[in-house]
Amino acid sequence: MSGRVKGKKALVTGAGQGIGAAAARLLAAEGAQVLLTDKNAEAAKACAEQIIAEFGEGAAFATGLDVTCEQDWITALRFAQDAMGGLSVLVNNAGIALTGSVEDFDLDEWRLGFSVNVDSVFLGCKHAIPMLRERQPASIVNLSSIAGLIASPTFANYNATKAAVWLLSKSIALHCARRGWDVRCNSVHPTFIKTSILQELVGEKDEATVFAKLEKQVPVGRLGEAEEVAQAVLYLASDESRFVTASELKIDGGISAM
């Protein structure tokens, strides 16, 4: 590895599995200290221990974080300050995919999607930006989705929440730029990635059949891997992308071009 984020201090949400775990490992592999957070604190701890075993003591830390809870954010960021001496990268990855048309949702379900997918980004950025300013150049990477750019009749909530993350990211980027801070904010937009969220969408259906149907929708003819999304996170977290802000990076096998 080439140390592309050497010296960076990163916090990753939803890091107990999937894209979050892959991003945390890759950031650590490229020289960052990483705080893995997850509502499932034990899963975050297990992933952090794997990173420590591979890259050494101090490469990773873990703590529980319910991204919908403001006090949890304050506590996790205090942990980042105490354990790593600050923060220069925030990766807002935690999210859920609720399926259904606009008529299928009751108000509590609708609000749950927004709480986990959008309020989490608001809370994380609101409370992390003061720390990020202290370790410029800094970067915020928000995981949206290709579903935030193209719609489906059965993804009403997911479309709406991920579109909100997309434009919120731009607003945050412009806010930081206007203040003269070297704190960038960008969004990443994956399509179908082989993670637990995709497994939840499969449900009780035959996995091979569902995956084959999804693959046919992707021009490159396959589903994505968590590590491929992690590479995008790494680029946006690194100083290689220092002139990139208020942008969206599609990791979608060409699906959005159709």
C-alpha cells in the first residue's frame, strides 16, 4: 500500500459489515487511523480487531453509535478525539433500504427511513465539522445511492432519502467553501452491491434468480463488490481529491447512463 491517507483520522458509520467495513479496512491499509462505529457495537469491535491484527495496534478503534441519536454522535466524536487526537475524515455510511410505493408506507415507517438515512448525515456533519476544521484538509464522504438519482415505483422512501443525502452533501460542501475551510463534502452513489442490504431485498426469494435479474439491469453485466465502493471512499477521503467537492461519484456499472 502507498499510504494514500497516511496521518488521517477517520470515523466510519455502519462499519460492522458491508461497505462500511470494507471502507474502514481500506482506509487503515492506506495509513489512516479509523474509528469503526455501528449500532451493533460488537460487530464494529470484531471488524476493528481484524484491522488491528492486520495493520497493528492503534490502526483501529470501535464504539457503538446509533446514528439517529444526537447524544450518541456527541459521545462517538468525543471518543474520536480521545482515541485518535481528532478527526479529518467522516464517512457517513450507515443506512437502511425500505421498499414500497408511496401508498405502502405508514408515517412512522416513512420517518424511520429519513431518520436513519438523512438525519444521521445531518447530525454527523453538524457535530463533526468543528473537529474537521481543526485538521484541514478534511473530507466528508456521504453514502447516497444510484437510487438517489434515478427512481423506482417501489423505492419511494429510499429514493427520497438518498436524493436528500445527495443535495444535502452539496449544501454542506458549499457552506464549508464559503467559510474558507478546506473541508470537502461529496456523495457516493452505488448501484446493486453484494451486501446485507441486498440480501434483505432478496428476502425469501431465490437469491440466484434475483441476482440474475439485477445483473441484467447493469450494463457491465454484474453486481458490485463492497471493496469497489470502498475505493471510491478512499479517493474522496484522500488529498488526491482536494479539488473535488459538492460532487457525486457514481459506482453503478453504467446503469445511470441508460
